[in-house]
Amino acid sequence: MLGDGTNTFFWFERWFEDVPFCRQFARLFDLATNKLSTVAHICALGCEEGGEAWSWRRRLWVWEDEMIEGCRRLLDGVIEQSDISDRWQCDSDIPGGYTVRGASQVLTTPVSSTLMQWETLSRISRFL
């Protein structure tokens, strides 16, 4: 559940729908200079057109600007709950609930990409 957004990474975590923004908007993620920003930080900078949240390594092409519009449309309906902290659960044990065994499997299973490693570590670190 998204609360105040201070503990949720904007690009890496599945805080909106089931796909993280780094996958849903992979091209924008590649160009972003603020990959480790939280949802709260991005919202504070401003997600509207011309907002400071959109920081890129280079000037965007027209088709990339259209991708930003798609992202902004999704964000229009997002409401931060400033009086509630973000809450996370471990996805490794959904049917049986959280177990040490499940967390251990997540931590020791080889993963093929840096993104997968980041997602796994960020989920598990919520419990440490």
C-alpha cells in the first residue's frame, strides 16, 4: 500500500499496478538521472508538464515526450496518504505467509539481471 511515499522507490518498486515504472517506461528509466528517488521526492518536485521531477541525461525526442505524457496520465490519479507510512510485504511466500525459509530462498537464488537483484534486495530490506 502506498502511504506517504517516503519508503517507496519511484522507478524500482511496484507501487502502482503490478509492473514497476522502470519496466513499464524502460526508455524513460534509462534516461532518468533520478533513478533512486522515492515517490514522495518525485511528487514534491512536481510530475506535471515542466515539473522538476523529470530530469534526463539528454534532451528528449518527440516520441519520448509522448511516453512522459502516458506516465503523467497514470500519475494523475495517485494520491499520497501523508498520515500513513508505506507498508510492504514479502512476495516470496504469498500462499503461506512470510517465512524465514522463503526470505532465504529469495536472497540465495541467483538472478540474471541487476534490476532483479535491486528489486529483491529492496523488498527484503523492508523486513530487516
